[in-house]
Amino acid sequence: MTTSPPPAGPPSSSPSHLPLPYEETTDPHYAQEVVRNHALQQVKEDDYLIVFTCPRCGAAQEDPLFEPGFRSLRTAGAPAAGVAAASSTNTVLPMSCRCRGDIHAGCPDGRSGCGAYWTVEMV
Ligand SMILES: [Zn+2]
Ligand SMILES: [Zn+2]
């Protein structure tokens, strides 16, 4: 009668990484979050690393990017006051969550991530 239940709770190396079921989904907030909360590392002259946290599952990850002349990210389709849309030569960058760890149930073979995807623009 002295047995105590083992402490519940799954082991987690990344407490902020949510074990959501895999779902291919997007939301305007995803791009906004990533634009607001990413960090850029310049690896080589035109090689960058975008360091960000998945806006859906919260996993920290990085995305390599080769883009000469690249300066920053912004939200795709964001209304730019006073700027004519026709003058836009920005490159669209599709991004998606590629977290590792197999914590998202239903993730297809050969894929990683929670399924979240979004689009930003490079300026
Ligand atoms: Zn994840
Ligand atoms: Zn994710």
C-alpha cells in the first residue's frame, strides 16, 4: 500500500513543442508570426539561414535560403501603403514546418513537420 503512482507526463526535450496531429493547414497568422519572430543568419555571401519557430507546433527550426540580394522577409500580400502593387518584384517564398521528432500523429512517410505551411515575400 505504499506504492505511489509514477509521475505522469511524457518526456519532452522541447517543452514548447506541441504534439498536435499532422494537418496540412495554413493561416494568415502563420506568415505574420514568422515575419515577426524570425532571425536571419548569413552563412555565405548569398546564403542565408532563416531561424524561426513554427507558428503552429512551436518547434524551433531553420530553413536554408540562397537568394542574391535578399534583405528581409515580409508578409506576402501585405498591403503596402503608398506602394503600387504593379511595382512589386518581390520573390515569394513558400515555407512549411519541417520539425523533427515524429511527434505529429498522421505525418506521411518521408515527410516531417506538423503540416503547417505559409508564404512570405523576400524583399
Ligand atoms: Zn512540430
Ligand atoms: Zn509545426
